[in-house]
Amino acid sequence: MLSYALRAVGTLRSSRLVWWLMLFAMGIGVGMKLSFHTLNPYWEVHHVPIVWFGYALAGYNLLAALSSLLSPWLMRLLGEKRVPWGIVAIVCGGFFLMALLEVTPLWAVLLPAIFQIPRELFPLWTNRVIHEHTRSQERATTLSMKSLMGQLSQMLYLPLFGLMTDTWSLQTAYFLTALLMLVLSAIAIKQMWKTPHNGGQGGSVSFAAHQTNTPARSQ
């Protein structure tokens, strides 16, 4: 355990990109977790019939499968540095819309479908950047550290989200969460590419070189 911790600290200290990528992943990871686990209260607020729930979730999984097929193409289309901005726009924009719009039950089901795009694009992009910009002997440690820090961020923030919901409303908690994610993600992305970094292959990510599609993940 101690040796793992020392390797993790060494990796963060050796790469500015990895450090800021971890912070970016922590924030967006919380948003993705909330986008799924707060569906029930969101649907209850907008009076979505319970009989729709199963159909909606099945539809989301189909959209996630489609997103899995399209994500490599989207990464090649946008390029390495524009992908995270697209992820932020979708996740934060989705929460802003859910916070501000009074919608019908049908739109309350359709609107969260937007999160199925980063559901696959986000982990695929972060893992690809780690693969391309870390040395082979550090890669496994970096990937497991990303997972650990993601769990830690959820453990810290999700109770705060619940407190905001109980104190004000679900929509207010969505709005404040989106605002916080937008600010922190913008800072992380700007800092991520600010200075040269130690790349695993010594250069920028060549998404065009990767053709393998990833299977859709279950929530």
C-alpha cells in the first residue's frame, strides 16, 4: 500500500497534465454519477409516470451503446484538446437545463438522455490521454489512481449535494453543481495543456490511429 501511494505521488509530481487530468476527471465523474442517481427524484418532481421508468432506462442504455460506437469518431473529429470542452458543455449544460427549465413529463425523460454521450466519451478520452502521456511503468498506477480519486470525490460531494437538495431544492443543487463543475473544469483544462508534459509516446494523442470501439458500460 505504501509503495503504491509513493508511486502515485511520484506520477502526479512528474506530470502536470496527469495532475490536472485527475482533477478534471474527479469533477466530471461526480456529474456523471449524479446524472444517473438523481433521475428518480428529478422524474418525481416532473410527475413522470412510474411505468415509463424502465423504458427510459432501456432507451438510455441503447443510446450509450450508440455513443460507444461513435465516441472514437467524435474524438478524431474534435481533436485531443477540444474533447474535454465538449464533455464539459454537455454535462454542465445538461444540469443547467434540468435546473432552469420547467418541462413536461416527456421532456423530463428526454432531456437527461444527453448524458449518454459523455457516458462513453468521458472514460474513453481520459484513459486514452493517460495511455498516451504516461510511461508504461506508471500507466497501471495512474489508471487505478484515477478510479480511487473518482470514488473519493463522490464520497465527499454527494452528501453535500443531498444537503443542498434538502435545504433548497433539487433544481438549485443541479444549478450550483453545474456552476462549480464549469469553473473547476475550465481551470483544469486550461492548466492541463499549459506546459509541456512527459508523454508516454512523446507527443499529442493521435486519435486517428485508434479504431477500436469500446463496449457500452452499465450505470
